[in-house]
Amino acid sequence: MPIYTRTGDQGTTSLVGGERVSKDDPRVAAYGSVDEANSFLGLARSLLPETLGDLDALLSQIQHTLFELGADLATQPGSPAERYVRRIEPDDISEVEAAIDRLEAGLPALRHFVLPSGTSAAAAIHVARAVVRRAEREAVAAGKKAEVNPEAIRYLNRLSDLLFVLARTVNQAMGVEETRWDARGKG
């Protein structure tokens, strides 16, 4: 079976369940950004040393949930296809919050802004965090046009916080100091 279908050549795509929408539909933009964030997390995982297997496992879990989140965003509530999609639930958000609390406990208190930098893995996580923030904005925009699972938006909001803490954790574990932000580069 070929990877190409030609069904999107006219600028439309299918949601889960078969409904055709424009490729610039806010729902499509949101799950596209979720896919982009997931790709950056895959890049981050490829850059992690084997000694950080516990962080790799957490990133893997996030990637799986992001795949489900993409399907959630691509499925209209009430669609017959909804029964095949796992919706993001409050438990998903609780898991993210627990991970934030666990990782933050091992970090020094943050008393200043830091620039997204450090190791290659941490920098990739920071990029994923920024893309997750965009996905959140796009999901909110999609919710103004059609029904969007509010837990999906909450998950994206919390996930960006977790990714910030994860980037800090990776830098600390690899012995790389964070770059402090100073107004106009003055410090």
C-alpha cells in the first residue's frame, strides 16, 4: 500500500471518522503542532545519554500520550469514530503534575529566568515546549469553532510546564549550568 493517497491534493484532510476539513482548520493546526512537538521529543530522546534512561522512559510515555492527544483533537465529539479514540482525561493531567513535582524536588529553586539552552537534548525539549504552547493556543482557537475536549487543553498547558522542568533536569543531570537571562544581556 503506498504512503500517498492524493486525497489531500485539494487542500483538505480527513478527521477521524472521515469528515473532510480544510488543512488550515484550527483543529488540524492543533494536532499538527502536537505531532511537531512529538517529533522534537523524539529528537531529544535520541540525544539523551543511556545513563538517563528514567528520563527517556518519561519522554516515551509523553510521546505515546501526545499521539493519543492528536487523535483526540482530530475526532469530533459525538462522532461514531469517537469510540475508537482514547480521550485525554484528568488522570493524564494528574500524571503530568506528579512528574513535575517529582522532578522539581531535585532541582535548585528557580530565582531568575533562564534561556532555552544547555545540552542538545535539553534544547530539543525546550523547542518541544514552545511547540506545545503553540498547540495549546491552536486548540483554544479550535474550541471557538468546534467542540474540543477541555482536558486536552489542560494537558497541553501542564505539559509545557513539565517540559520546562525536564529540560532543567536534563541539564542538571549532564552537569550543564542553565543560562541565566539578563535584561539586554547585562549581568
